[in-house]
Amino acid sequence: MPKKIPDNWVRNPDGSYDIHGHLSYGELHNLDWVIRDGRFTVRFRNVFGSFNCEMCGLTTLKGGPKYVAGVFECNVNYLKNLLWAPKYVESLSCNYNQLNTLRGAPKKLIGNFLCIGNNLRTLKYAPTEVQGQFSCSENPLTNLIHCPKYIGIDFTCCNTHIRDFTWVPEILPQKVNISSDAIPNIAKRCTRIQAHMLPLLKSNDPRIRVPLGSKLYINWSGFKRSIWEFRNWIPKGNNIYHTNMTKEQASELRKVHILNI
């Protein structure tokens, strides 16, 4: 431990530190004693700013702050989970680690949650609410089960192996950019589509396009989610035809359209 710590660090009675301001990438790398052998050598509690510990060789977040008023960035490390990540944080970015689970992630964020380029095969333990951007691109995901229930601004999920987009957020985000390497080139003239693929019609994927004025047949066979929860992803119009629906699904669909939601 050096004789002098930064002026904006305040030692707490339990030996942990509060930081009154930001801890930038450059500052942390100049304080080379703070991280040794993939671990924090000191304990942080509250950061009244942003905290950047990317590219530090971290294998664990133990000792990291519990509260971060701004952005917490731990990109490009060797993390396999998010245990000991901040419980309260505005935005969290954990891109390009070795994450195989999101266990330890905060439940709600008023900003963004980015977990791009990891080894995630499931979104279990993902936040339930992200008011900004949520991106899980470049992961070997095959479905969106446990996807956040609410994403406010931008939902990005590209370069994955997803074959089933059923479990998208109930409320349509302002911007949607989703695709999958597992999707065949089905849709330059898309006239038939499985219900669980409907979210792709809201995306920017050039392979999924319905020709103007064409009839679109939606096959609901095997669809397991509530129509009401999925309502914002269902296209409406005189040229939309629904096939292979159960009586319950047809009843739900009529309610959705009658209410014009």
C-alpha cells in the first residue's frame, strides 16, 4: 500500500474506500498496486462517479464497489461471472470477457447493460429492467429466455445462434436490431413466418422483409407465450393471416385487435 492514496478517496471504518468522483482507465493503471494477480488489493464501497477497470486482467470483481453513481466498465478482462458487481449502478459494461453466466448482475439499470462478446448460452440472471440499451450480441445464445422484461431505448442482439425469439420484452423498445447466424435467408420475399420469428420484422435484418402489399401468413403452431404479452410484436393489417392457432390463442388475438393495442 502506498503512503499516499488519491485525494478523492475516503477510507471507511471497515477499511473500504469511497471515491468522490471518477476512477478512469488511465488513473487505475497508474495505481498499479490496486490490482494484483487478477484481484483488487483494496476494497471499494461507494463511487460517486464512474469506475473503469477494463483491461486490468481481472478474474473476479471481489473488492469492487457496491454502488456506482455513473458507469461501471469492466470490459476485456477474464471474468466468468458478475459476482461482486455493483448492486446499484447507472450503466454496466462487461464486454469481451469470458462470461458463461450473468449471475451477480444488477436487477435494474437506469442506463445501459452491455455483455457483448462473451460465452453466454443463456440470459439467466440478466437484469429485469434496462431503461437504456441492452446488447447481448456475439454470444452463442439459442433463445431469449430470461431476456429483460423491459428495455427502454435499444435492444441489440446480433451474431448469435438464436432460433426462437419468443421471449422478447413485452414492451417494444424504441429501436430493435436483432438477428441470428442460424436464420436462413428466408425473407427477401417473406410471405410465411413462424410466430416465434415475428420480432425479426421489427429489426434491421435485410433478410427479413415483407414485400409491400403482399399477404403474410403467420404460423402459430407450437407458440407457448401469452398472445397478450407478445402483442406489440404482432403485425396488423388486412393482409395478415393467422394459421394453426388454438382456440385460446384466437380468442386472445381478437381481444388484442379489438383493443387496438
